[in-house]
Amino acid sequence: MLGSSNLPVLSSFGSTMWAMRFHAPGDLRLEQLAVPNPKPGEVRLRPLAAGLCGTDAHIFKGEFPAASPVVLGHEVAGIIDAVGAGVKGLVEGDLVTVQPNTYCGACRYCRTGREHLCPNLCAYGVHIDGGFAEAMVASARVVYRMPSGLDARLACLAEPLSCCIHGMDRTAIQSGSTVLVIGAGLIGLMLTRLTRLAGAGLIVSSEPQEFRRKCALEFGADTVVDPKQEGETQALAATHGEGFDFVVDAVGSSATFSQAINMAARGGTILVFGCAPMHATATVRPFDIYARELTVKGSFINPYTHERAVSLLPQMGLEKLQIEAFPLAEFRKAFERQPATSMAAKIELLPQP
């Protein structure tokens, strides 16, 4: 169980630091790199905790595009230790989190308020060096101050929470509606909690792991089902066979996408939130979407939701979760202990020695 903590006293830098870099699928290396210095408009932070995201696992397996070589880690919380010229509102010693995405500002999508769809999007920890390192630099405009007493292992969860908030914006769940959340990992639990806060009338969580089903009940699900044990039948019974007004796929796979289509009520909305491997495909009958008048929506990253995540984070109850943390040198063990094979709801790296 996590709570508040005092910020650590950080040792001074030499000219180099340790960082975990991605070179190619299956090729991660712990390397010594030059300590970066902030340019005007940037800050340097010492990452205290950096979440290991499903996207990181996909990058490692070659299932998601990334630069090479690049320091991974886009769910980051740390302490500012250097401030570039012209930065206002941030000072050394601030505990901060990073909204990792930057945009070109000039394309059609950027100029119509849809920056997150920018074809030139660059993300810290995917295209630009991120937080699996003893230091990282980031533009001050994507850095957000956190309460100083907040545990960094919780603060770094602001990034996935901000993505979940965008997903909720996309669904526009109505009070009293029926909702099925497929998956009860960290993202599924966050979405379950947000769905409860949005006033859903019935929330069912579909999750094969027993300990996660128990977590889903704690985070607001009314009932849980095991998809391996007649889960669809049990879930549909909760709606008297009608299906769900909203179905959220928080897993990201061909199988769960097909399940989401099957479980939606007439006129229902399916939110594709989980990140499936980029080459995965699914078979869907267009007639189902037509005749049942289904709406299928994607949810990609976190446009303009990070500020809201910072405000909402203390209300999410995430301190109840089991977070398994590893020092940076044990990154291989961390990747092996992904939540899919672990009792932990989240795996994190702690870059500071």
C-alpha cells in the first residue's frame, strides 16, 4: 500500500548517467550516456518512478513503432533539478509529472484542435529519450507540478490516468447506463473507477484473473465475470440479455475486440482503448454494426487531459494497488514481471540509485 512520502535528497551528477535504451526488438541495454542539459524552455528532472506501460512491452516485442536507439519510459514522475532559460512556474525541487506528447503545430490536425492526431507526433520515451534514466529533459510546457508529499510511484500514474480521462470523454457515458469493462489491469481499474464516478447504473468487469476481479469490485464494479467460465453468458444475464450500452475494451486484442462487438446492446458504443499489436486483425460482420446501429470509437493518448488527471489522481484510490518496483539495473526482471504474469497491478522502474 502506498501513501505520501518525503522527497529524497538526490546525489549530484557527474558527466554521465545510467539509462535503459531500446535498440531493436528484443534488444534493451543499460548504458552510460551523457547527462542532458536543459535548453531554453526546458527543464531537467531526476525520474523517481517510471511506469512500465503495455506500449513499452509492445515496443520491446516489435509490435509498436519507436525510434532507435531511444531511452524508453513515458509514464514519469521526478524532481526538477535544473531549469532552462525562460521557464516560468517551475523551480528546482518541484515534484512533477510529464505529459509525454509533443506536436508539430502546423499540420491540419494541429490547426483544427486535434493535435494528438498529428502525423508528426513525437513522444518522450518512444521517439525522444524518456524516463528510464537517471535524468531526462522535457519541454516545460508538458511538465506538471504535483503535490510535494505525493508518492512518486503514484504521481507517475497521472499519464495513464489522463489517457483514461480522454477515453471517458470519447464515450460520454450517461448516468444510469449499463457498462461492460473488459480487463481489470491498471487501465481497466482506472476506467471502472471513472465509469462509477460518471454515474453508470450497472458496471460489469470481465477479467480472467481472480485477484483482479476482486480489485474491480473495490474500484466500483457491481459484478465481475470470468471470460473463461461462460463470462459472456453471465455478463449478458446482468442486462436481461439486452447487452451493454457501453463496452470498453481495456485489453487490446483481436479476441477482446470481437467480444466487445458481441456484448454491445442495440445502439451501443464500443470504446477501443487497449493497445493491440499494430498488425493484429479481427473479423467483424459489417451487418452487425449496421443493423444494431453500433458506434465504434478509438481512444488515443491524452489530448488536454493531463491537468485534469493531476487534479483527479488523489481521488482514484490507487494507493490500494500493489505496485511492484525495480531499480533501473533490474529492468529485464521488470519486463519479465509484466502485470499479465504478476500479482501486481503495475510494474515500475525506480531510476535513482
